[in-house]
Amino acid sequence: ATPTSIMVGTGRGAELGVLFRKGEALQSLKDARVVALDKTGTLTEGKPTLTDLETTGGHARNNVLALIASVEVKSEHPIARAIVEAAEADGLKLSDLTRFESVTGYGVSADVGGRHVEVGADRFMEKLGLDVGAFATIAARLADEGKSPLYAAVEGELAAIIAVADPIKPSTPEAIRALHDLGLKVAMITGDNRRTADAIARQLGIDEVVAEVLPDGKVEAVRALKRQHGGLAYVGDGINDAPALAEADVGIAIGTGTDIAIEAADVVLMSGSLKGVPNAIALSKATIRNIR
Ligand code: ADP
Ligand code: MG
């Protein structure tokens, strides 16, 4: 591409709210065959709310909610904020905690008022040697509704199943349709539950799902999708998306996301809207066509 056409394309991108940090990105985006999207904060708002909480073992709902919220106060995960906000909305009093521990990609634990409390994904409970089978039917229903099931244990015994739901961004369905119209495959990479991820993918017409990925597994997922499809653009917003953004042929960060993701990206979408992704690809195709 000529420097002039790149300059014109970059300027047009700026008008569309798409910042090309590197000139090569404008040239290489046209070769993308698959767009891999992070789920939380990219396809979704990244602001989950607590939707369900069912207890077992004679625990009262509010006691369990107060205990887990007391633990989540210390966590920075969006799920943690959902739980703390739900407890506060119900006027529950949080207690002091000791021995807080966060296991990235699994969950959190702490002692609250002398009781050991653990909150996290099913694989966290498995790690702790707890069987969540008693909640299998409820968990399946919640996941099929696109909600993320989590579990709480008190004193080493399963105490509750919890669900959080993170709304899909209004721009997401349209952006996915536009990517399909451009002839691209759309994949989703997430640390969330497989069944939840499948339900969301079905709802959005996403072609491929890589679920239950541990934070450092996103790069491996990107490599596998590249091998399978060829040119790959990765879209993400979080700290743990940075390696995947760097590994992709073109890394696209959500401008409302973390600085670390933006730094690792070739392209930045100035708004949270995902429409910038098909816009950027269409622009790349148009720019390169013009100079031939
Ligand atoms: P994602 O960005 O998809 O949520 P993470 O790797 O951050 O991926 O987390 C994977 C899973 O671990 C979450 O979906 C959740 O089930 C569990 N988890 C992580 N952090 C917490 C937390 N603070 N409280 C409860 N569960 C958590
Ligand atoms: Mg994210």
C-alpha cells in the first residue's frame, strides 16, 4: 500500500472511532479469516449481576450471601462486584475477613468470623474435593439461560449455587452479523463454563467456542484457531487478553478496556461498541482495493 492510501485509511478509521496504532494493521486486517472474541467485557458489558442463589445443607440465603460478599470484597473480578452489590442491596452487614486467597481462573477463599468460605467455579470446588452434583439440574438450567453458575462452600461443605448474568452489549449481534457478511468465521474464547458459553454462542450465532480456558490458555487457543483458519484477529479488553492480542495477526482492544490490553493491541476501538471490528476490516479491504 502507498503511504498516501494508508494515511487516508487511517484518517477514515479515526472518523469511525477505529484507531490504527500501526500502519501494517490496516494492511493485514483484510487477510483475517476468523475473528476471535473474548467474552467478558468484549461481547458482554463486563458488568454481571447476581441473579440466583439457592442453598443446601440448611443454610439461610442471606447468611450465605453475607459470607461470600465478605470474601469477594477483596477480589477485583467483575463477579466479585456483582456479589458485593447484591449483598449491599439487601442491606446485609459484611464481616471482616482473614487469610484471603485468590486462585486465578478458579475462585477465592477466606476466613470470615471464624468460618472458612470458598467461592468459585465448579472446577474450584473439584479442586477442593467437593462434589457439586447435587446442583446439576439447577446448574444446567442456569447455564442454558446464559448465566454463569458458581458455588459457595462453608467450612468445607457445599452451601450454595449462585448465578451471575452479564448482559450482551447492544452492538454485539449486529457486529457478528456484519462479520459473517464479510465472510469471516467468529469464535469466542472464555474462562467461563462450557454450557454457559455454548448458550451465549447459540444465541449470537457464533461459529466456534473455546470455553473453560485458564487465563494463560488464551494464547494457546489463539494459536489453535490460527492453525485451523489462517489469518486471525483477536478482540479483547482485559489484562489477561494482552498475550492473545500480541499473538494474533491483528490485536484489537476495546478502548474502554484496560491500558495493558490497549498497549498490546494494533488497533483500538475508541468506544465499547463492537461494530468497530467489521468496520475496521471493511476499511482495510477498501483501502487495499483502492491502491491496486
Ligand atoms: P472470565 O474472564 O471468563 O471470568 P477468569 O479466568 O477470570 O475468566 O475466571 C474463570 C472463572 O473462575 C469464572 O468464570 C468464575 O467461575 C471463577 N472465578 C474467578 N474469580 C472469581 C471470584 N472472585 N469469585 C467467584 N468466582 C470466580
Ligand atoms: Mg474480558
